[in-house]
Amino acid sequence: MAAQEIIFAGFGGQGTLSMGKFLAYAGMDADMNVSWLPSYGPEMRGGTANCSVILSDELVGSPIINDPNTLIVMNRPSLDKFEDTLVKGGLLIMDSDLVDRMPIRKDLEVICVPAQTEALNIGSKQIANMVLLGALVKRTGIVSMEAIIGALKAHGKEKFFEINKKALEIGASYIK
């Protein structure tokens, strides 16, 4: 498998770092080489936050991603900041409830998921990140659904497991 280089981006408090961390755990549990590098402004909640995740069968030389093949954005400023960094033909998954424009580039695969709406329907907008993560896992197959659910169970809070699992499944349902 070629390395998957993914940037997750949004406002602090939306769970962008958690999304990346659960994917990294799932990759480690599947014996992949993994890198997870968080980045956030001093404001934390409300400021911008992003993380870079690399999953590969090869050794990971650096955690820095300049040209991601996948981008998950949870708000408009993140799309504005990272759209140009995606490789040609790259995958862009965005929360269509909070990103109020389509990408300018026409050479990307774009998946729009109303993650806030779906999360509220399940019971909490705090899990919109898991809706987007479910779409990513289903679309890329980078790890199995079983692996991401296993990582959630092993490394997440038990009281949130069922609702997060439901969010992953709903996100996955957006991929035909």
C-alpha cells in the first residue's frame, strides 16, 4: 500500500485531533507504520486545529505532510487554508453544514457530508467528527471499519462508544 497522507482540519473543540488519533490507533493496531502530528493555535477552542496522519506499510520518514492525498475539513477556513495543498486527484471530505463553498479546484474527488446534521440526529453535534471519519474509512479502506471501531473501543471513553460507533456507521453510509 502506498502511504496515505491525511490532514484533518477544523476549529479547536470539533474533535479534529481526536479523529486523527483514532485513525492512527487503528493503523497501529493493524501493524502499519503511523505518524500523528497535532497542530493548534494558542486559542484552543474556537481557534484553528489540524493534525497530520500518515499510515504506511513503509517506514515513515517525517511526520510533516506538504502534499496530502486526503483532506478532511470541518469548516470554511480549513478549506481555504488547505485546498491548494491536496495532490491532483486527491480526496476532499467536508462537512457541508459548516463549509459554505465548494472547492475552487476541479481536479479533486469531493465528498460532502452534512456531519453536524447527522450528529444532531444521533444526539450530539460533538460527534460530527466521527461521521466524517466513517466516510473516510469507508471510502479509502485505509483501515477496516472493524479496526476503527476497535480503536474507538480500546482508546476512547467507554460511555461514548455506542454513539461514536453509530456516527461512524452513518458517515460510512454516505459512500456508495
